[in-house]
Amino acid sequence: MGPRTTDAPQRVVAAAADMLARVGLNATSIREVTKAAHAPLGSTYHHFPGGKQELLARATTLAGDKVDALLEKLLQEGAVSGIAQFLQLWRERLLRSNFDAGCPVLAASVEAPVEAVPSQARGAAAVVFARWEQRLGNALIEAGHAPAQAAVQATMIIAGVEGAVAMCRAMQDIGPFDRVATQLLALAEAPRTA
């Protein structure tokens, strides 16, 4: 017996997020996503009347929600510990995928659709990045960083991770990630009091 039809939309969104992470926005096609999700093509168009743009926006949001929930859990142990664990998970993902899997949120944000339409996925990515910045900033404030500095550090952490992941994928080498991770952890350390 195959997967239930009623959960097809969720499977399609998850498959789209995975495909975004691996091949990017324009190479992600509804036909290939539906095939990967073992879902009927006709029902995919029924559940996503906005077509590919709607599907990719939902996939970007889903990926962002998963990372946000993970960050929330990891940061409960403190900013430095949570960030260290998060970096380790990204490192493992890069190595396990042989540098094939990137971040679907980054993919949604950097690639414009070939169709002459505004990118719904890019808008979803902007919302996701803002949520991640807020979560990391709050954790850094709790760790003793001044609010303005925590906001800057949160941006640096996200930009550092995303950039390091992109570099590792291009170079097929974990070195850039390890160097960036070391600096990001130093950045997250609680400020010294005099």
C-alpha cells in the first residue's frame, strides 16, 4: 500500500524543500517534486493553485519553521551551546550529503524565477531570516550581550553559516565551514565583564 493521498500536500512541500536545498529554485519542478513525493500531479496543482511559486514559498516556510524549531530547542541550553550544536548539525549535513545539500531558504532568496513573476519564495525567505535573527538575538541577549550587539551578532551568525555552506558546496571541502564556525562561536561567547 502506498502513501495516503490526504497527506500528499505535506509530502509535496517537504519534497520541494529538499529539492530547493539540492538544485535551487529554477531547477525545482512541480513534476519532479510530485514524483519524489509519490503524489499525483493533478492533485498537486489542485492543492497549490498558485503553481510553482506558491509551492516554493510554502517549502521555504516549512524549511524555515523546521530550523526555527530546532534553534528554539538547542538554544534552551544557552546561546553558545545551542549555536555549537547547530553548527555541528550543519557540518554533519554537509559531509553526509557529500556537499550536495545546502539551505533551501538561501536557495529561495538568491535565485530569481525564470518566469516574469515576483518571487514568492524570496518573500518567504525574508520572513524566515528575520525570525532566525530574532531567535538568535534573544538568546545572545540572555547570554549577556547588549541588545544592539546581539542583533549584529545574530546577523553575522546567519550570514556566516549560509556563506560557509555555499562555499563548502562550491569547493567540495569542509574547511571554509570549520573556519567560519570557529569565529562564530567566539562571537557568541558571553562578553567579559571588567
